[in-house]
Amino acid sequence: RGSRQQALQAVQRSRHSSALPRPSLRQFVRWPSVSPNTTRPTPPRPTPPRRPARHGETADPSASPARTRREACISAMMGPSLGPVNLFGEGSQEAKGEQARMSSIVGALAIADLVKTSLGPKGMDKILQSHSRGGSVSVTNDGATILKSVLIDNPAAKVLIDISKVQDDEVGDGTTSVCVLAGELLRQAAELIEKKMHPQVVIGGYRLARDAALKALRAAAIDHSDDEAAFRQDLLNIAMTTLSSKVLSQDKEHFAAIAVDAVMKLRGSTNLDQIQIIKRIGGTLKDSYLDPDGFLLDKKIGVGCPKRMRDCKVMIANSPMDTDKVKIYGSKVKVDSVSKVAEIEAAEKKKMLDKVDKIIAHGCNVFINRQLIYNLPEQRFADAGVMSIEHSDFDGTERLALVLDGDIVSTFDTPERVKLGSCELIEEVMIGEDKLVRFSGCPNSQASSIVLRGANTHVVDEAHRSLHDALCVLSQTVKNTAVLPGGGAPEMLMAQAVEEESKRVASKHVVAMEAYAKALRTMPMHIADNAGYDSTELCAGLKAKHHEGRHTWGLEMDRGGLGDMVALGICESLQVKEQVLLSSSEAAEMILRVDDIVQ
């Protein structure tokens, strides 16, 4: 009875109170019902005063103001954390964790498999067809050219394309090898990651293996820079090895001699702009030649000008010579008769003739302009006995200034500051059915011109790409003179060195190092597979030879056997192999670090 009276009094006090009661935990906890064995009755829960319903609000008789306020606070705090959070805009995609990593590896492997069949001296070609209006077609087995033409959406695949471009820019060769080796490293890493090995452990093992392989590679290098005859033979061997996987493989001795002669004229420079390659359709590849003592310009001499000139003083200019017509920009001229127009034209002609007189006053007998030369100035040059050549493009103008040792002039008011180019003889020559201008006796003897002949445009274009790769490799080899035996011998040597180094490592990195060695050994297998031979048998025999200490042995693909690469003259540049090893390892490590892709 006492408990019931106290409860009634508390209810009455709460009804007459003007302030809302302070919410307590008891109001939000449901009390258990009275058990049958308990004689004490359960006290009733006090009811707080109800808030009147606001305008437009439905009154809930069971909801108290304290409870409503509590639920609003909980909803305000917990609502944003429980709902979905969108960090990216509409149309964005995100892949995380294992899905992102495997997506990157699969994309890189697809690129490696695309160019894998082009590796080696017996590699296959690819036909690339453009989607543009012309629908141009090119046939090539150059890795960089193939990858530049492929439209890629996978971000990891673009990483391999970028390292192939860097390889092409740095050393010119090894563009296919760097993609294939990076793909094999990723293939081995994917197997380790599936076995629950962390990618950082794989990367650590790859770094240890790369250092061991690089050390072994440099130790096996051969340097004949002190012996000029032996070094020239090394350059010839490197050029023939580079060209053996190209369209020029049937005439590799001929083109290797052309490339070596052109590079030796550079005298240690790596500026290939001094070597001009002119392509002419017709004849065969054997008809290609290096102009030994001259420079060719693919332009024609002006009408009425002398076609042959000795003891030439050449002015190289970049100036408009076409203002014999009315050209007054940005203004309007109103005349009241045709005679006024004639006066304007006469003034323009006089201005142009005065400009030609200033040019002739420099004492030059040959004028070469990057822009057009119209009929009026051309006729004045012809009357003065000056040979004029128009529209030499920008590359031709820059190269001519380098070859003739002259300045490129735009204004003609200060003759004393202008340095004229010089050469002994300028004449027109016929190559096939086209006329070219030949400069003989140039002061800069480093410059040279190579004329490529071929049956059609595709053959000539591929010959140009192949010869350019050989020139790049040779120019880098002249700078860094160390060479290596080819035919897969460096890869087997590096794989053996990595395995020997792994025996000294007492950690989980050993597994990754063994996978690195396995990836290196797949390179000779691809070379043998592309030639149609039994790669397993050949590579097993090659591995045995290297364990015997014959580290110069490699694959000889003409007969499908093994041989001493030094005796066979199959050599590669050390810098090319170093760049392939470093670029492929860095690309594989970069892709293995990926755990999130946002598109």
C-alpha cells in the first residue's frame, strides 16, 4: 500500500509541474514483469506530460517528448555512418585488393602475349590497320611500333607500353624483350600471390635477384674499345644481330656495313639528325646505299637557275619570298581606279626586288629558303646567276645548317653578321625516277645520307624502322663500348647467378628469387618457340652448358642448335640488356604494388 501511494503522489507532482522532466535511463528500459512467485506488485511507470501536436503533425499518444528528442539525436548521429558513402562522381569505378591486382596483372600479360611471337630472329610480323579515313596499313615486328598502334583501356597495359617507348627512345632496340620479360615476371609473381605470399615480399625478392643479375651481366661484358679493328667488328656483329630479327635479315651484312659507316662518321656523337634517310620506291633492298662523301636534299633547283655550282657560298634562310602579290593584312585599302591597284602591286614588287638585291649583296651564289620562293624573286635570282632552292622543310633546313656550317637567316640588313655555309659542289642527281640535290665536299664531314630502295611502301617503311633501330644501338655502343654474347646467353647467365645468390639468402625472399630466375629462362624458350624448334630440349641443353662454365653459349637459330656466340659473331650491346633488365623489373614492381584502381 505504501508503494502505491508514493507512486500516485509522484504522478500528481509531474502533472502539475510546468518544466519537462529530465529523461533518465529508466524511461528507455522495459522493466521485467512480476514473476508469479513474487507477492510485491510492480510499481507503475510515471508518465511525462505530452507535448501538444504541432500544426500538420499527427499526435502520437504513445510518444513522449523525451523519447522523441532522444530518437532524433540518435538518428542525427548514426544516420551518416550507416548510410552509403560515395566519394567518386557518377560513372566512376573502383576495384580494390585482389581484384585490382589481378586485373593489372592480366592486362599486362595480354600485352606481353601480343608481342611475344615477334621476339627473336624468327619472330613473326603483325599487320596494323588504321581506323582513320585512309585506313593505312603497315607490316612490322617492331615492338614499339606495334604497341603505339594498339588502343588500350587497361591501365597496367599502358605501363608496359610506356616502358617500351622509353626503351625505344633510350637505346632503340629491345622494345619487344622488355615487354615480354616484364610479363613473365608478373606471371611468376601471380603464382606466388595465389599461394598467399605478400606482394611486398615478392618485390623484395625481385630486387635482390635484379641486383645479382645486373652484377653478373656487367662481369660478363667484353670491351674492345682499345683495338679499333676489333671494336669495328663488334659494331658489325651488333648491327647484324639487331637486323637479323627485321625485314633486312636477308641483307644484314650489307645494311650492317652501311649503319656502321654512318655511325663512325659521327665520331662519338649520338645526334642521329646528321644522318638523313631518304626512301625511294623501286629496285630492291640491295640497291640501298650510303652516300660516302655528300649530303642529299630531297628538293629541286629553281626554274632557270644553274643546275650545277662549284665553290658554293650558301645562304640558308627562313623568310617569306612570296609577297609579289597584294598582301596587306589587318587593313583595308579603298581605291577609285584600277591604276591605283596597279600602283600597289608595283610597290609590292619593288619591295620584293629590293629584298632579293639585299640577299645577293651578301655575296652568296646559292640561296636555300625554308618557305616558298615565288616567280618574281626566282627570276631575279636566275638573272643574277644565283641557284635558288625553295621549301626545304624545317628538318632539312636545320640539317643543312649543321652540314654546311652556316647560319639560318631571317633578316638581311646586317651582312657582316651572317655566316654563310660552304661546300665544293652542288648538283642535281637522279635516284630512280626522282631528282635530288647533292651537296659534296661539306665542311661538316659527320653528316651522311642513306638512300633506301624497296619494292613497295611497306617494305621501305619497315626497312627504315629497322635501320633506325640499328643506328640507335650503334650510336649508344660507341658511347658505352661493352658488348655481350647474344642468343639467350645473357639470360641463362643471369638466371644462374640469381640461383647462386639465392642460396645465401635465409628468408622468404628465396622463393621470389627463384621465380625471377625462372622468368629469365623463359626468354630463350620464346626465341626457340618462335623459330619452330623444341624449346624444352634446347633450353635444357643450354642450361647444362652454362652449369659447365660455358657462359658464351647460346641458341643458334639458323640450324636450330647450340653454339658459341662469340665464335658465331652474335653479339648484343651491354646497355641494351641493362635497360631491358631494369625497365622490366621496375614495371613489374610498380604493377605488383597496386591494390586499388580508380577509373
